[in-house]
Amino acid sequence: MELLITSFLAGLLTILAPCVLTLLPVIIGGSVETQSKTRPLVIAGSLGVSVIIFTLLLKVSTLLIDIPDTFWKIASGGIIIFLSLTMIFPDAWTRLAFKLKLYKSESLLHKNASGKGSAVALGASLGPVFTTCSPTYLFIVATVLPQNFATGFVNLLAYTVGMMILLLLIGYGGQAVVKKLRFAANPNGWFKKVIGVILLIVGMMIITGLDKDLEIFILDNGYLGPIEIENSLLDKAR
């Protein structure tokens, strides 16, 4: 029972971990790209499902054993970069989509490009990155799951739910702030392009590994985030 509570709290604390701080612009930017009430929920839900699926594939099968970490960096960063380019150059994306006959109408194109499809891709792309940010998550995967799958899976769900709750609060909080800014109302205005540039930078950092360099810089300057708290809770739960 103590580990279950610790797993949930670890999920909440993960968002403050050094390795996640560099990804917060992606979560906030993706959530406020549109004022859709379901967008933060889709992003957080997709990220949570991605974490669970990635974990189960990693521990239950051999599908991911020989896949290098570089692949996940390129995959996650590549998806974020692609979505950022559709925000920075929406007209170019529209022309390309029509040439490739990806959509039958312009309205369908814009609905998909800025709707649930992009939110799902954005959330799912961050799953493999988030799985390296919590000592409790690593303990669940390395120790609990192999010993008792049911117990490990329940704790994994608790961790994921805790993480999703705080992501939802951040996403909806960002939307509430942006809603008050008049210049953010234009779907093709400079504000959306700025968000696109931020996502582009973060995507490139993930691919090149600069996000990890920034994480090390943050740690070296004394910020441990929730790591010490989480380790203390984990020691008591073991």
C-alpha cells in the first residue's frame, strides 16, 4: 500500500524533475495551441498510454531490447519537429498535404493538423522520454514488475495517473492564461508561430542530446527537484 501511494506521489513529482523541466514548453505549448477544452486531456492521456505501452513492451517482450536510445530520441524529437513546422508554416503544410492527397478538403486538413491527431502524436512522442525521469518508476520496472506483474502494473498505473493529473493542471492553466490574451486568439498569428519555434528548439535538443546536457547543468547547479523527496518516500515504502 505504501508503494502505491509513493508511486502516485512520484507521478505528481515527476513534472518537477530536471529531465522534465526542459520538456515543459512542449506540454504547455501543445496545450495552448488551440483553445480546445479536450486538447490538454488528449495530450496527457496519450502520454500516459505511451508510458504504459512502452513499459510493458520493454518488460514483457523482447521487441525493444535491441533498439538503441538514439532511436527514441530521433523518433520523439522528429515528431515534435514535424508538428512545430506545421505551426510555423501552416500554408506550406496545407499545399504539401493537398499535393500528397492526404486530405479531401481544406477544412478537414486544418481540423486534423491542429486537433486531436496532433495532440495524440505530441503526447505519445514524450512517453519514452518521461520514463527516465523517476527513481520510483525505475524501481517499479526493475524490481516490482518482474516479481509480481499485477502489483507492478497497479503501481505503474498509480504513477501514470499522478503524472497525468499534474500535466492536466498545467495544460488547462496555460489555456486559462492564453484565453485572456487577445493576440493569442488568431490561429494563424505570430503567437502560434512562436509556440512552433519553441517546439522546434525542444525537438532539436532531444535529437542532439542537448536536453540531457541542460539537465546535467541544472543538477550541477544544485537543483534536484523532487528526486530527494521521492528517494525518501521510496526508502520508506521498500
